[in-house]
Amino acid sequence: MFRLAVSRIGSATSQICRSHLKVASSARNHGTATMTPEQFDDNYVAYFSRPDIDAWELRNGIHKLHGEDLVPEPRIIIAAMNACRRLNDMALAVRYLEAIQWKCGHQKAVIWPYLLGEIQPTLSELGIPTPEELGYDKPELYLQDVDIMYKGKQI
């Protein structure tokens, strides 16, 4: 009797789990429609330009955008900087600029100056410093040569 009840509960549970997995997989594959780059940019600009965006939504949007295999367009970065300023989240703005630099990869010497040239007027208007202005491009405790430090001393 007990085995029969357990087997019925187990089969009912497995059916429920299978139905939830189908819903989850269909929800995950729901966004398979391709969109043009202009539509992609417009979606993110509209998302960051919402006046009622809160801190969690802003971080979530930046997280999703950073997960894409691309360096965002300057107008998306400007919209994100404006949203950071509306929420008075200076730390997020600077960290996002650092993340964009990291996304430039080995083409940083080419892409970052272009992006900075495009977004610099907005950064100046909003009062957001770049990571270079804050000294974040240089390590704080960098030692040039360990032998110079211990010259003449035995370790």
C-alpha cells in the first residue's frame, strides 16, 4: 500500500516537473526572433530612458547588455549614464564605464577613444568622471621591481 502511494506521488511529481520544464524552455526560447541592430539599440535606449526605472532594473539592464557579445553603441551608453545620474548612482556609472573598456578587449586602443569622444560631452554635462580621471587605470599598490625594494636585505 505504501509503495503504491509513493509511486503515485512520484509519478504526479514528475509530471508536474516535466510540465514546468516545458514552460521554462518555451519561455527561454521565446526570444528567438531576430531583430535589426537599430531595433536592438532602440530597445535598450527606451529601457534606460524610462523615467520610472529603479536601481534594480538599471543594474539588470546593464547586466543583460554586458552579457551580449558586443560593445554597446554610444547612444546606449549615454542613456545608461543618464539613468545612473537620475538615480544618483555614480559608482554604477563609473563601474559601467570600466566594464565597457574591458569589453573593448584587444581593440581598446581603437574603440575606447572613439566611444569616449562620443560620450564625453554627456559625461561632462552630468559630472561623471572617467576611470582614468579617477586613477583607476593604474593599480594603487603597484611595485615596479621587487629587487629594488629588498636591495641589500636578506629575506
